[in-house]
Amino acid sequence: MKKHLGILLMLATAFSAAAQNKKAAKAVSQPASIFSVGGKKVTIYTTANKSDYRITKTGTLTFVDNKQPFETEPCIFVDPTIKYQTLVGIGGALTDASAETFAKLSKKNQQELLTAYYSPDKGIGYTLARTNIASCDFSTGSYTYVQDNDKDLKTFSVAHDEQFKIPLIKQATAAAGGKLPLYVSPWSPPAWMKDNNSLLQGGHLLPAYRQSWANHYVKFIKTYEAMGIPIWGLSVQNEPMAKQKWESCLYTAEEERDFIKNFLGPTLQKSGLSSKKLIAWDHNRDQIFQRASTILNDKDAAKYVWGIGFHWYETWTGSDMQFGNVRQTHEAYPDKALIFTEGCKEKYDVNKLDDWTLGERYGYSMINDFNAGTAAWTDWNILLDENGGPNHVGNFCFAPVHADVKKDKLIYTNAYYYMGHFSKFIRPGAKRVGTASSRDKLASTAFLNTDGKLVVVVMNQSDDKLDYSLWIKGKAANTTSLPHSITTLVVENN
């Protein structure tokens, strides 16, 4: 525990947050005179395997003239005048499982966890959150907010959430400085609204209950907001193409389009909730383009949709992981945002908590998702117990932080630090800027914060120690990437 507290205290001061931008922007080239690195210092923060480095300040670089690098000279090229999408935020899900595990910790460890995730100074400064509407797999049991056959929702109540989930959301918001944009997702309508009469095993929303189900979103949002929890956005349905042994509901692309167009969109608008960010799809990268094109090519549906959400499950094969589908969706619909809404390492194994590939999976995905146009990135559970749960169907998974509740101990996996290399330094309102690596062993992305600080993230998944230069506008700063490491380089603005 002392080790992790020490690591948290070593984390450097984060950069100030900025107002969120509603839309992902196209690349815009601006005059080179707008950004100069002359006389500026570069501060390096490193997390590396087989070392004690965990977002540790490991050095300071200076730029020297280098008008044209040699072909044999590995470089990360950055052009801050080429600007792309605006960052909305980075964060994780506040599920029933996270909340119930959190409640079992001592007050000391609860505060440590909140600081670790939400403090931009002593932690990694999360700026976005997601939670489930009614039960999901990461609940200790199935539950709904209305009684059977209550089409008018007169019995609607979120009393279930008041014991664990709502207190955690409020504490996380306070730890984030009083503002933590939260979006909400349903896993299933009540069983009696579905054709299989079950919360589980997929099934479809019955046509007779489409309006009642649309009203349910409004009830949930207004109830939470009346309790002091602002809702930033919502997704239509978690994983609408997955028939699961846990809470699930199936929508074809056409069904989701028509539900948005004829029921959910108009209902949100009539209820004064048209400003809420409505997210379609909320499933894997594999079918993201088909779903987006079906919904967004219909102007009457598209007008209600803020963005397209996606997960990484079923696409974690090879080196590409279908990032091209994300990029193509962004290029086809640049006025709509892309948001990574969920991802985690499945099949929990306590013996693999130190597996370095946990973090590398996050780093590789985040770099490539951002480079494909993604504007926001949300992890799954922020906290799980020593068994990878609780989970009422045995679908145990990894989280960046686990709690051994019997020993009252927090366990930080390297995934926490990998995510922190982005969330701590790249703040809401930052613009992604042009970057390219001259070596395939080095992956990179770069953002320009609203305070003028340039943030470059470089990841090395190889076994090799690699010397390279950060090259910007005819100047280069020379450094080294350690084997299996992730580094954030911050170009100061003075």
C-alpha cells in the first residue's frame, strides 16, 4: 500500500481542464508560425516493465536544430499545426460491481482510490464516467426500476441505486472537482417489455412498449438529476447484437434507427432533454460502419444522434483490431463524434494481475482509436474485487484496480498507469494533432491542450531499447524508449 501511495504522490501536476467540444473536427492546417518549440523544454514521464517507473518523471529534454532527419534516424514526427478532433474526456464506468466493492473498503482506501482516479494532481485525472441503467452483468443480481406491467412507469424508483452506486458517483464527482460528465446505458428493458419475457438471453423490445421504454430513459435521467447527478449523455442499448446469458436486448441496425427516429429522439426532445448526447451502436468495432451508415444515412434519425459508441470485444486479433472501421466511420460522418464506451480484459485470473500485456492492450487501443478520430474513451469497471467481480453470471474480468476486500488492500495493475499516460496529461478540449512514427515498433499520438502544452504519447511493445528523436518543425529532442514501455512527453508552453 505504501508503495502505491508513494507512486501516486510522485505523479506530476496535471494540466488544466477545458470546455468540452461537441463535435469531432476535420483536420485543419494552420500557419507554422502558430507553434514553435524554440527554447522549450520537454518533460518525460515513463511507465516501463521490469522497472519501478509508474508515470514517473524520468528526465527533461531540450530541442536542437535538425532540419531533415536521416533515413536511419528513428523519429516521432509531430506537426501541431495539423489539427483533428477535440477530446471530450477519458474515464471509466461506475458500475454496481465497482460501487459494492468500493463500499467494502476502509475509508482510507476509499479516499486513496478516489484520489488515484480523479485527482489531476495526485492521480490520473479521469474526466468522464459511464453507468448502467438497471442491472447488468456486473451487478450482484438482476433488478429493474418498475413493477411488472407498469406501462405508465408509475412505480419507477431508483431506490436500488441509493445504497451503493449513487454514493460512489457523487463521491467520484466531488473528487474530480465537482464536475464529471456521466453517460448512462441500458442492458435490458424490463422483462415484460420483451418478446422473450426475460432480462437475459437477448430478446427484442415489443412494439407495444417502445414509447414506454423511451419514457423510461427520461424517467431515469430526470430522477438522477433531481438527486444531484447531472447526466451528460446516454446510449440507446449496450451491445445490441449480443445475445448474452446476462442482461441483453437485440436491435438490428434498422430497429435501432427506427427506435431513435420515432420514439427515443422525439421523446428526449419533448421532455427538454435534447441537449443530452445520444450515442448509437455501443458495441464492437467489427460492425461499427454498417450500424453508423444505416442510422446516420437517415436524416430523421441522424439529427438526434451525437455520436457512435464502440467496444473492443471480438476484435482483439492480430495487430489491426479493425481500427480501420473506426477511421472509415469518422471519415464518412465527421460531424458525429466517436466514443469508445467499453473495454476490459476478460477471463479474470488472479495470477495474471502483473501481466504486462494488460496495460499494453489499453495503450495500443487508445493510441489507435484516437488516431482514427475517437473523441472520448471510457474503460469498463474502475474497480473490481479479488475475484474479478462481483458478477451475477460468473463473467469475471480484469479492472485497472482490484481490491482484496478481505485484506482491505488495493492492487494497481499496469493498465491503470497506461491509461494515466493519456488521462492525466491530455485534458478535455485538447486537439489531436498530426503525428507519425518512422518505426513500427513505436506507436504514437499527440494532442495540444488548451493551455498550449503539447502532449505526445509514445508506446514501445517490443523487447528492444530504442533511441529516437521527437521531431517538430526542424528541431529534435533526442531520447530513448525502454522495452515494453509507455512514455508521455510534455512540451512546455514557455
